[in-house]
Amino acid sequence: MRKDDLERLLTLERAESACIRALSEEGDFRARLQNVLDICLAATGVSRVYVFENEDDPAQGVCMTQVCEACAEGIAPQIGNPELRHLPYAEGTPSLLARLQAHEAYARIVSEIEGPEREILEAQHILSVLIEPVFDGHSLWGFIGFDDCETPRSWQDEEIQILQAVADVLGMAVSRRQQRRDTERRIAFEHLVAEVGSRLAQANAGAMDDAVNGALEDIGRFVGGAATGKGAPVSRTHTAYAPAHHPAPQRRGPAKALPQPSGDKSQQVVSPRKRGQIEFKRPKKELDWSKKN
């Protein structure tokens, strides 16, 4: 292996560890996800790094929506592109879904692709692309992608493996976030039921109908709010996040635990590339990825 190839792989491995630490921290998930994309952008030297989230459509099948992005200087952001919101796999990328569901990466030079995939990628001035699946448990949650708009890059197997490890850790963070949301929603609903029950118990016979109607309205608003997506795309010059609109996610099995921050100077890093093993890596002083914005 050439020296520059080895240095590139070492840079990616350090970035992988930094991404694991970022996703292991507490705090706003969007901010941590943005940090991960910024780290990957700097480490890979590509033009654009992004995350798409899947959503089920009864009429169109599985669709994808871009929810987060980091772009190199001079590269046009795509976070506000309406063509990348609620895009059916069957329409835009017919060969991609099956490959991702099979836990396989999608690495292509755009000039060698045929069909609608090529049209969509060329419209974004992409010369080569790498897409890694992100799983929430056993379900395909979405994917993380890497666009090169300057060089028709041929991705090496070692690079694909390292970046898939980042996608695996992202999936664990998604599962943990969903578990937390489920718990918070259950507690909030229990509090609502207790409060409604108290109101009904205190209502006199003449006001019972109004009390019951009010209780049903409160419960209806709660259930409706839990099933409604939030917000619209938010664009920034360099990076952006846009929550996807999708139905209320179903509860899934427990995700694998992510490492928690410790007081020790070394960082406990769980690498999906080494299943069942725990590595202890000391952050590199010469390249502190964790402080990347």
C-alpha cells in the first residue's frame, strides 16, 4: 500500500472515532448529526456529504427525503432541492433500494450509470457517488452519501468499510433517539390521562358532557401531534438540516448501546467493524476532529 493511501485510511479511521464520540454525546441530535457530516466532509475531501431519511408512502412505496447536508466551499447545496424531498426510490433510483436493503454500499462513477439515477446525479454536477445504508435495528432508516463533483473517484474497499462503520453508528444513534422519544411520549400520555381523569372526577353531572368532550379533544390533539412531522427545510450557506415529514415511526427493538462519556482521558470506542470488541483509542493531539463545527 502506498504511503498516501495509508495516510488517507488513517485519517478516515480517526474521523470514524470522532464520529462515534460525537454521536455518543448527549444533546441535540440535529447538531450532533451536522457535526458528523462536517467531520466526514473534511476527512474524505469530497464535495458534499448528506443524509437521507426514508418514509413509507402507501401509493408510491418507500420514498427518500434529504434531511441534512454539509458542502465544501464553492459547491451548491442541495438541501433545498424540491426534487430530493419525498422522492420515490422506484421513480428516481430503481436499483438503489434493493442494494441498501441487502446491507450493501452503492459506489458508482456517474458516467458509467444508466437510467434515472444518472439524470438525477448529473443534474447536481456529481461525478462519483458513494452511498452507505443506515439501519434502525433491522429496518432501513435511510442512508449517508458522499458526492465528488470534481473527480470521478473510485472508492477503495477499505474506505467503504470505514464509512459504513460511521453509518452503523449513526443507525445506533437513531435507534437510541427513537427509544427516548417513545419513553417521553409514553410519560407525557400517562400524565395527560391522569390529568383528564382528575378533571372528570371533579366534574358535576351537569358539566360532565363538556368535561368528556374536552378530554377527548385533548387526547385527540396529543395523538395527532405524535403522528405529525415537524417543520420545513432550513438552509444555511455551508450546512443545513431539514426534518423529513413522515408518519409516526413504529416502536422497534432496543438498539445497541453507544459508548457513554467517561472521566478517563482515553475514549471508549465501539467500532461496528469489529463486532463484539471494544477498542480504547486516545484522541490524536495533532488533529482534534471533535471540535469541528
